Amino acid sequence: MLSWPSLRALSPRSRRRPGPVGWCWRILAVLTGLSAVLFAAVPAQADVVRSSEQWVISELNLPAAWAHSEGSGVTVAVIDSGVNPDVSDLTGSVITGPDYTGVDTPPSDPGWGVHGTWMASLVAGHGHGAGGGSGITGSAPEAKVLSIRVITDTADPNYSRYENEPDARGQSELAEAITYAVAHSAGVISMSLGYSSQSRPVRAALQDAYDHNVVVVASAGNSGDAAGASGTGHAPYSFPADYPGVLAVAAVNRNGQVASFSSENLSVQVAAPGDNVPAEGRDGIYWYVTGTSPACALTAGVVALIKSAYPALTDAQVISAITSSTTPSTRPSGGWDEQIGFGVVNAGAALAAAGRIAAAGGPAAGVAAISHFGGGPAAVPSVPVSPRGPAAIVGYGLLAVICLALVALASSRLMSGGGSTDAHAVVAAGPTPGPAGPAAGLRSSGPFGSGGASPQPRHAAPAPWERTDRPAEWP
């Protein structure tokens, strides 16, 4: 009998680092509650792996989708800690991209690419052995993975060095990775990572992705428990999951219930399996992984299925197909909530929904094409007041002339002394006089005297509420 001993777990951890507006938390999914447990190391028994992931495949209704698409022709950029292209279930499916971490850990190091390889196997694992019947089957087994390294694992020998990078540099590296993915024809970007702060370079890179119809998927975060403990009512927001246009994914367990660690906030749109999900590690060993990271990777694979079958759909249309077709039994009573979004991803139903959107044709089929940051000219609302006709313009012109005449008449009366009563009222409405009362250095007839004989009263001392920083207007 195969035993499943717990060999190691990445303990929940987060870190503070100074950013441009104060201390920031870089909430990497690999550091915030994602755990991994070894469960199979003997290749001859690797079919146990396949049976262990059946609940994941069923929960996502993948067989119904695979009858129409397995992700062929689509590249999914896995922006993570690196992917080992030589593991059995990813052989021939990985394109190795650049390393933006700023550290020089070689891919041969056993601490390199741990988290990234797990995620890649869930996106595009194709199994191995006769007919690919053993090992991990990702949600898009015929898709390609473009590995771009932007984070390090805790076991990486240069982890401490990476952790001490300025937050702005880490965000810049992420922006570079997104830009690289778009430039190298990725149709989907999967990011099982997060920061607590926003970044202008990342926003710009994401807009570039949207402009090229690249669908971006990110994990919602593993701060669910922290939200309850703090009493705030929602988990801290995690970026890129909370950027507009990003498909943010929460995690559920094998019973379809929201996992206790899964972040609950307004960014959550859908959920996918994320509790004890089988995955292949960079060492070729199989692990159970837990967190919103696997949920993100599995959902990115579902996006690849849609992109393969309907490549002309926009990113917004693809996301609409997924959010509108979740498994009915998992949908919240109000249609959406902060825990599970619109419900658990249903790959078969999502592919069918995408087909209907494609058949309707045009960007307006289901979702209008938008620019997520700013919106461009199309986002500028119409003028709230309709243009005036000639009659209205003449009327307003006459009204303006009358107003000017009244102003001129009032000014003339003030200059001739007829405005003393009004001027005194202004003084009376000012700050409360001091103990000496209104007569302290001020004539009772008002600030301009009686009949305008003097432009300003002479003062022995200024009244307590008067400004003294203006030039004198009397001899």
C-alpha cells in the first residue's frame, strides 16, 4: 500500500518591505499558505496519481470540454518561479523564457522552480506512459507553457537576496514578464502570486495584454483566515488579482466548499479546486498542493481550452463565458459573493457559452470591448445638458445684461453712501467681537463712515477680528 507521509510544507508566511508609499507586503502564493505533501514517488504506481486527481477533473467538468478542445495551439505564460521542462508530464510542452528575479540560481539547483513546476503541470500536464495514462493531466493537456521566472522559492539558495529587493523592483520585474509574454504570443497569462500594492508599470503591462486579447488569470490570495481574525470582514486585496480585467480565482475543497484559507474580497470572480490538488514537482515527484495557486493554474488551463476553440474572442468575452457558466449548484444565492464569486468553474459549460458568444459575432456579443484602464474616448460620457437653441441663447444674453445693470446700480449706490447698512451687516456677521465690543476703534456707522466722508476709519488699534496684513488706506 502506498503511504502518503507529510514530508514538508511551505508554512504560511508573508513579509514586509518598504515601497513608495510605506511598508508593502509581497504576498507570494508560494509563501502565504500554499502547502505541499509528497504522495507518490514510485513511477510504477503513478496511476494512483491519476485516480487521486479525478475529483479535480470532475469538479471542473473537464471531460465535457476535452471532447471539443484540449488547448492545442495556445501558449500559457506561467509567470512564477520557473518550470523544469524535463519532468515526465511536461516533456515537450515547455518553452523556457527569461529570468527576471535578479539572482543567479541555476535551473539545476533543487530549490529552483519548485512552485512554478507544480503550476505548469496543472495547466498543461499531459501525463506519461502508455497513452499518457499515468501522472498528471492538466486542464489543457495540449497547450504549451511559456515559463517566465519572477519569484524564488523558499528553498532557493538566493531566496534571502531576492527578499531584500525593493518592492518597486519586484513589481517592475513582473511588468517585464507580462510584456514579454504578450510579445511572445502567449494567449493566456497565469500568475499564482500577489502583491498588496498597486504598480503603474504592471498596470501598463496589463493594458498591453488586454489590447492583444491576452486573458490574464491570477490567484485571489490565501488570507481568508487572516480576514476573520482581524475582524475586517474581507481579506487584504492582492494584486494583480484585483486589477480590472484580471480573472481572480478563489479556492474550493473536494466538497465544493470555499477553502478556509481562500481570500474573500471583491476581486473574487470564480473558484476552482485548490485544496490537496495533485501536481508534479520539479523533482519528478508528485505532491498535494494547497492554496489559491493551483486554483489559478487550473482555471488558466480552462481559458486555454476556450482560446484554442474560439481564438477570435476578446479577453472580456472569454472571461464572460467562464463567469456566466459556473456550475449551478455552486452559485451563491445572490448570484455572486466575496467567497466564491460567480461559482466554481465549469469547463464544459464555459466552452459551450463561448461557442454561443462566438456565434453571435462581434465584440458586443456578450461583453462590450473595453479599455480597462481609463477607457479611452469611448468611456467619456455625453454632455449632461443638451445644447441651447437660438432662442435660449438670446434669453440668457438678456438675463446677463440685466444682471450687469443691477450690479452697476448697486455699486453706484455704495459709492454714494447708500450702502452703509449692508456694509454694517457684513461686519456684524463676522467673528464675535472682543470684550471692547463693536465700538473698539470702529465707528458705529460702518466701516466706510458716514456719507463716505472718509474711505476708512482711523484706528487706535485694530479690532480683534480684523486682518492687519493689508496696507492702510487712510492718511
